[in-house]
Amino acid sequence: MPLITFKPSGIKIEVPPGTELLEAARKAGISIDSPCGGKGTCGKCMVQILAGNVDSDSLGVLPQNVVAEGYVLACKTKVLGDAVVVEVPEQLGREGGKFTKTSEDFSLVSKELFPEKWEYEPLAIKWLVKILPPQIEDGMSDFDRLAKAIRGQWGECQITCKLPVLRMIADTIREKDGLITITIIYDSARCYVINVQAGDTTAKNYGIAVDVGTTTVAVELVYLFLGEVVAVRSEYNEQVECGLDVISRINYAKKPERLEELRRRVLATINRLIKQIVDTHDIDINDVSSGVISGNTTMMHLLLGLKPEYIRLDPYTPTIKETPFMSAAEVGININRQAWLYFSPHVGSYVGGDITAGVLCTDLATDSKEMSLFIDIGTNGEIVIGNSEFMLTCACSAGPAFEGGGIECGMRAALGAIEKAEVDLETGVATCENIGNVKAKGICGSGMIALLASLYLTGWIDESGKFNRSKKSKAVIVEGRFAKYVIVPASESASGKDITISEMDIENIIRAKAAIYSACNLMLEQVGMTFEDLSTVYIAGGFGRSLDLEKAMVIGLIPDLPREKFKYIGNASLMGTYMVLLSKEYREKQLELARKMTYLELNTAPAYMDQYTGALFLPHTDINLFPTVKKMKDKFSQTGKIYK
Amino acid sequence: MPLITFKPSGIKIEVPPGTELLEAARKAGISIDSPCGGKGTCGKCMVQILAGNVDSDSLGVLPQNVVAEGYVLACKTKVLGDAVVVEVPEQLGREGGKFTKTSEDFSLVSKELFPEKWEYEPLAIKWLVKILPPQIEDGMSDFDRLAKAIRGQWGECQITCKLPVLRMIADTIREKDGLITITIIYDSARCYVINVQAGDTTAKNYGIAVDVGTTTVAVELVYLFLGEVVAVRSEYNEQVECGLDVISRINYAKKPERLEELRRRVLATINRLIKQIVDTHDIDINDVSSGVISGNTTMMHLLLGLKPEYIRLDPYTPTIKETPFMSAAEVGININRQAWLYFSPHVGSYVGGDITAGVLCTDLATDSKEMSLFIDIGTNGEIVIGNSEFMLTCACSAGPAFEGGGIECGMRAALGAIEKAEVDLETGVATCENIGNVKAKGICGSGMIALLASLYLTGWIDESGKFNRSKKSKAVIVEGRFAKYVIVPASESASGKDITISEMDIENIIRAKAAIYSACNLMLEQVGMTFEDLSTVYIAGGFGRSLDLEKAMVIGLIPDLPREKFKYIGNASLMGTYMVLLSKEYREKQLELARKMTYLELNTAPAYMDQYTGALFLPHTDINLFPTVKKMKDKFSQTGKIYK
């Protein structure tokens, strides 16, 4: 069998002839990014063959002269020869704020969003009961007596109890004279016994709310006894190495073993976050008896190991929209093995449970007749428009830029992220604020928005995002045809290296904002409305504590509307997920919302491409759509001062 | 760590100091019988310490002089020293018909028992359906379309589908243009999807009926499409090495790892039998989608890994009587992992699902007012008395003698078993009939009964089962205080060794029959009746094709009643299990019967011991209870001829 040696690490692996190089690298534990999901289009998995025989199909993606030097795409190269030596370029490392693993979190959900009136009925209920002692006369089994206690409380119902719990009953009901705490899930006249514990453990009732994003995964541990959040942690989805957006992941998952790999990766991410929280707070995982998981349709298919292929193919059909309850053991989530997991229902192939959860935090979930727009800015951008009478929704692929992905010095809204930036008109140098007031490590979504808006308003970049070559600043470095901007110089950064943003990065950000804005526009056109008809615009996303909405408007991410119409609601998906975990009322409401939404497939809307192309400027090719921004720019031209 | 060497095999194993010798032997894969379940009472696990330091507590069970020679009980000995050498006596081998592994079976259930009118509704149903193609307009997921098809057939119901099945849906419904076969279990307005297969596979629908006895396990594979039995196989329960009766097993299971060992052993037995059948008949295990399992309460607790301890302790409380449905994967049965298993309901701690299944084959399950007695002769003997208005039941520990256990040359009713034997009045030599007409391998229960009856009637043994020392025969060998009888001489046996029965064996058989007869008697007394009040006596048990009821009466196993009142119904438990698998009607009937039966605990009935002692003779200390037998003996005394 061919023996591959990876440089510079020196790691070796033997593989059968014909094995794909990318697969061999994964097996050897070597990280090679493949943002396009191994489709051979992004060119990011480029490696150099130093020795040995391979069969590669990289030409067309890589230029002739590069291929001549032995460079190939790892995803398009099969190993043939006996001893193959491969150089893996260093630029693929996990350094520099690019998907760096870190899970501190400052974006706690805000309870303000929580409606005042709601019924507390968490998914899993714990209650203390006294079981009658066994008697020879009645001939009742231990389970019979347990069942009697349950029916005494819940009335006639079918009782289900899995083997591991059945095995505990006999000892548990004898340990403290029959005094036990039962954990149950009650659903449609069925009672599922999750746990039995001797004595009173009612106060130990925890649940998890999980938001699985394409780029970022957030886990919230909830103390169900009081309905309080114990902790929130988030981290990059470990799947990012296998593709940056949902389409790339679907492509990556074409082979069954890769679907399984993606499943394991997202499970590893979720379980790591759970472990961090329970370890920190000294919580027994057996007391975590329920969970609600929200995510886009593709993410949930990957988490469950369901083939996502048909989501991508016309007519865009997911395997499942309303996922049945599943046990934690079945899914692979490391909490109580019998714990029940509820999955937020999906609307369509690209509008999933994260949106039906997020909408719960808005007036769209009330009986308001006013028109609202809900925009969830993530790697997939999703939009919902409507009121209590109708709802229309669609999704667009924005890419992971606002979450730090695909941006050289990008990072999530975590400790050390630049979240605010103001550019000096004269010097072109930026003044920044970093999360946690520590030395900057990189720039997060809200920081990028603020920076771009400021660079644009001060004229350091033009409407296409290119630096003004006629203005000189120590912060702007022009190298040949490309320019980049030093946000924080090496002397002030955490890593001791410049924190920069390149024109290519800016292009990525503009593409992201264009995708979202144009989708909003298209949706409005579909219902024959304009932005002016909206009474509230909700902006959700993992931007951290704050998002400067005015700056988002300056770059054309959100429409030019009066400031008071906007509400930034943070990670609404996680918030909604928490609400569903806490109250059956929300669970029912969410299902109702999911069924009510009409899903618009952008893939079949030819007008979308035109809208998108028009939005690939700051703020837009048609500046008249953004009168406030126009006024700001005009005022700047007249006075040389920045409009405040 | 101490290193133990087992002789004569030479197998070595390292164990932590303090490890019990019996446990070390098991870990090393060495078979040492412990019929009492490791309680230190039977003395059967005796081994000799040839070298090394051990801590043993065998005195009291083993005589002083034996202990002085280094003999110890493996279950009462802890390993201390560094190098321990242990001699394992050969007599413990698996040879000589003693629990020999063999699974041919000649005791097929007879369809005669099957009532004429019954509704065919098997546990798992397969049906062919056409799934609508996906359409972008309706936004239905694959699962939605599957659910629509199911509800179209079964009406509004909750649909449950486990992950492995969900994962198959997308591809399956696309493979043959939406034509699929769905396998479901329908129960209380819930529909459980067990399998989805492309195209028409409705004809491939199999189920298993399993009877788990203390000594013998039988598996029947049923072709549900036609309700026909494909094959039946039986084998000794692999647990027999860990104790011969339920009490010994419960004792053995005191340590959690031993409970787990017992669980694995019985699962291994069941799965081996299943594999033999599906391999022979070339059946895909994924087409085996349902199963019904019956067994006594302890066996079912052990199969499910439920602690059986409380069954043995006053007030004799099992963990469960009506076991909920479980998946095959959960239990560990190697059929379709999603297959549903139904467990026959138990009545009490020692009357289990094998009895509620068995009773289904009798008039006790009809609306007859006539009084019936049902006797299931197994290692545990169970008795049911009653009619359509009431039912009383109890259990007694008969021991495994009738199944060949604890009898030197005993074996199950399998190929080569002596099933009939007639002793010559003059020569004392037996003429035998063997199952399959091959050379004899050993003697099974029906053979023992025939042999004992004949030896007794011809005066070769007396009423206490001892050989008449004054009569000489080449078949009777007297060695010191003990005598044994050569049933088949070495020259005619399969192994080339004598097939014998000793006085100790006969004692075991008498104890077994006494336990059953006295339990019947006690039950009748409880309801104020005599044997004469019975209109039918059903005899069930694994005696093979036939049981000579007259001979059973001669030895006092069954009461002296007119021959036409008896019905031998073979393995009624397996037959009833098959009926439950095939028809929901029987499932409901069985549950009704289980709930109707009043359970009498013999442990708390002081009269039982007296009854039992009285029955420890052939046929009984009070010969007047057996007038027919008395007449036979009298006639023999007068004429010297055997009564026919």
C-alpha cells in the first residue's frame, strides 16, 4: 500500500491505492481546509507533491504554472505510487483568529425579549413522590407501584420506561423508604420516565438549549428548577474544516463515511461545550434530562446523520421537517442517556429550526397585525416577513464573514475581538474597542461593520470597497494590485502581529451583506411592499453584545429606515430555543409558526441574482435607496466632517 | 498481581489479589459448574490447589480430609499468592449427555392446539404503498409524505421512527419511484415504523417466538406472511453453568458483573439459535421485525439485566410484571435492530410469561365453566387451576431432572435421547426407543419416567427408588452402598460408554415429581376440591413428541385419574408465544388472563413441606391416592405379570 509522508509534520500513513489525498490527510489527523466541501472549486486544499506518483485533476482550478510546480488540490488527487511525500502549506493553520478554538462567551441571551405572560412547563419535569412499600397481598411489581404513583399525579396514561431506568427502579425505591424523585417527559397522554432517584432531587433539574449554526455552535445550560441560565458557551462548529457553507457541507457529505464524519464533528463540538459547562459548574450530567436543539435544516440533517443531498437538488426536499423526539443516547449528545431531545421544526430546505426558534422572540409570534421583518444574519441568512395573518420566509447564502470565517483576521464575538472601530478622517488610523478590554486578537462581525462604515464615510474606501489609492496613510499598505489595511498594529495586538483587513476580505463582507439585503428586498417585492411598510425590523445574529445598526445601514446590510424601527435581538435562535425548553406553550406556538410560514425558494427566483448584483456596493448601486447614507456622504463632501 | 495456572489445560491468567477463584476461572474461559449459584452449598465447584497461597472458606461443606488434600470450593476461595496452580477436576466437563450443546429439535409445536376462530393480526405488519413524488409546491419533507401514506391507511396516529430508519427514508422512497414496503407496529393509536424497503417485500415478514426456560431455550421462527413456522430450535440455556434453578441464578446474580454475565449468556443462547435458523433458511435478519418472548419471571429479569434479588426476598417482588415493548437493539436480540419485542406478562414472582402463554393453549382461556388443571413441568414447575371465573396459580422448584439436568446421563429430548424404556421382568434389562432411531446418547425426561415406572412395576426398584438388592441382573451394578442401572450398554451407545442411571439420579427424579404433585395437591386443597373435580388436566413441558401419561401416573408425577382427562400439550409456552406473535386478540387475552390469575406463594404456605415429604415415594406414601397404581402392583404380586 502507498505510504504518504506529510511535511512539515512528518506524519506518515499507509492507505489503499486510489485513496483521495484529502481523505488520507484526515485519517492521519492533518487539518486541511476544504471550504467548498471537496468539490474542487475553492482551491483552498492546495498541497505540493514533493515525491511519488499521484493522479490529479487540478488543472482548470489551479493555473498551469502552479500545477507545473507540483501543486495539486488534495480533494482532486488520488494516491497511486508507493512513497508519496506531500507538503502541506502553513497558511492552512488554525492561527490568526481564523476559526480559532475558543469558547468564552459574552453574548448571553437577554431576558428582556422574554414575554411577560407565559406558562412554565419545562420539557422535563421532576417531582417527589412516596412509593408504597411492596406487599405480598397486592402482588404489584415495583414498576406497577411506580406507575400507580405516576397515574395518581398525571391521570391515565401510557408509561414508557427504557431498560436502563427499569434497571434502577428496584434499588431506588428501597433506598429511602420509597421516597423518590421521578423525572418525566409528558407528551400526548404518554409519560416517558427519564430517571428515578432516591430522595428529593427535584432541585437538580437541568436542560440544554443548543443552537447549531453552520459556523458557530452555542450551548446554554438552563437550571429548569428556576428557569435560569447557568451558562452559555459557543465555539466554531468543527465541521467548518469540511466546508464553509451549507452547500459545501452537503457536497462533502456525498460519501457515507463523510456524512458520518460531519455528524461526529458537530457532536464533538456540542459535547465539548456541554462538558465545559457541567465541569465548571459541577453538575452531574445525569441531572440534565432534556434538551432542545435548533439549527438550519442541513445542520440538523448532518447532526442526525440524515443524507442532506436531496436538500440541494430540485425540488429541494429535506428528509424531515418536524423531527420526532429522540433520546440523547440515540443522537449521541452526552447528557443523561435517556434524556429527551426536542428539535425545533423546520419550514423548508433552507429555513430551519433556528428561524422558527428565533421568530418566537418577535412580534411575529404575537397576534399583532403590524408588519414585521426578521433578519437572522448568519452563514445562512434567513428572512421572515409577515404578521399574525401570514408569513413569508426565505434563505440566502451569506457566507461566514460576519462570524469571522473567510476573513484573514476575522473571529467570533469572543474575548479580544474588535467590536467597534472608528477611522480618523485625517490619518486614516482606526481607534478600536475590544471585547473584554484586552489586547485585540482579531475582528468580529460588529467590528467589521463599524470599520467598513467608517472607512467608507471618511472616504478611505470607495463604494466598491477598494482603498482610495490617492490618499496616504500608514494604515493602508498597497502591494501591487492589492491593498490591505492595518486595523491594529503589531505592537498593540495580542499576537504581536498586525491585525489587518484586505480588499479581498472587504469583498467577502460586501458579498455577505448583499446577499442579505437583496433577499429582504425580493421578499418585500413578493408581497408587494416596500421597507416603509414595516413597523419593526428585527436583526438577529451572533454579533455579541451590540451591533451598531446605523453602521449596518451605512454599508447597506439593512435598509435605510428610522432607527427606532430596528431591534437588535442577538442570538434569537438560542433565546427561542431556551423558551421552548422552558414552556410547552412556546413549543406549540413554534410548531404553529413553522406550519404557517410560506417558504420561498430563492434558487427558483430568477430576480434574486439581479437584486444581489445591485447590492454589491456600499451601500448599494442605487444610492437613492439609502437617502440617509446619501445625506451623510453629501454632508461629508460639503463640510469635510463626518455626519453624527 | 497473582498469576493463576489452571490444570490440566495449562491456561494462565493474571488477576488482582483477592479475586475469587470461580471468577478467575470464568475470566480465563474455563468452565466450572456452580449449580448453587456460587453460594458455597452444593460443593460442585470443588478444585484442588496444587501450589500457591489462597484464602479459602470451604470447611463445613467439604470434609476435613478432603480440605487437607488441598481441595477447596472455587466460589469460596480468594487468590492471594503470586503463583497459584489449580487442578480443575475432569468430571466437570461438558461430556456425557450432561447439558451437551445440541440444537436439533423434534418437538415442533402442534397446530392442533390452535383454536379455530381467531383474528390474524401479527405484531409487525408489512404493506406496500406508493409515496407521492416530492413537489416544491407542497413543501412536504420525505417523512411528511411517508406519514401521509401511513395515516391514509391507519387514520390519525402518532408516528414514531427511530434514527436508523429515518436515515433510510430519503433513498428508499426514490429507488423505485416511491413504491415502498413499510413495516410497522401499530399500538394504541401510535405507529412505529420498523423498516422501509424499496419495492414490494411484503412477502418477507418474519417474527420470532422465544421460550426462555431455566434449563432450555427454544426459538421458533415464524413466517408471518402465512402464519407458518419455518423452524424451531432449542438448546440448553447457557446460564446452566451458573446455577441449576432460579434461586441459584438469583444468588449468582448478586454481584452486578455476574448479573451482566447471566444476561450475556442467555442472549448468546437465543442469538445462536436465531442464527442457526436464519442461516439454514437463508433469511435476512432485517426481515425479522418482531418477536414475542416468554419465560419465568426470573429468566426475564436476567434477560433484561434487571436485579432479580427482590424476587427471592419476602415479599417476593419482581421489578416488572407487564414489561413494556422494547426494541431488539435495546435488549440485544440479533434480529432487525428496530424490531419490537413483546414480553408475555407475568403473574407473580415465580409464575411468569411462560405460563400466561401456555394457558392460552387450554380451556382456561375459553369461557368454559369446567374446572381445568394446567401443569407445566420444567425446572420450575408451575400449576394453574380454575375456569373462566377464577384462576389460582403457584410455582414449585422441581429442578432440571426432567430436562436432563443433574442426571448423570440425562439429556434434552433431542436426537439420540432415550424416550421410551421397558424393563424385562426376568432379566431386568431394558428395551429402549431413541429419538431419531439412532444410537442412544442419553436419556430424556419421558424416557426417565417410562424407565422408573417400569423398574417400579417390575419390582426392580422399591417405592423409595432403591434397587432390590436381592434380585440379580447384569443391568444392576452395586458398588458399596450405592447401586446403578445400565440402561444401554457401552456396545450399543453412541459414545461407547454405558448409559446409566444411579440411585442418586432416581432420587433427583423423585424429588422433581414430588414437588409438582404436592403443589397440585395443595392448590386443590386451597380451593376445597379434589382431583376428581377436574374435567381436564393439561400437561405441558419439553418432553418431546410424547409423554406416556400412564407411566407418569405410576411414578406419582400426575394424579391417578381416568386417562381421558389428561392432555399432553408439549411446549405450551412456545405454542402460546407463537399465538401471541400472530394475533393481537391473543395478546389481549393473555394480558386479561395474567391479571385474572391469583398467585399463591408456596414459600408462605407451611402445608407445602408436608405435602412434599409425603410425595417422596413411588407413587406416594399414601398409595390409596393412586388406586390404579395400587391395582397394578397388586395384580403383579398375584400374577407375576405386568398390568397393561
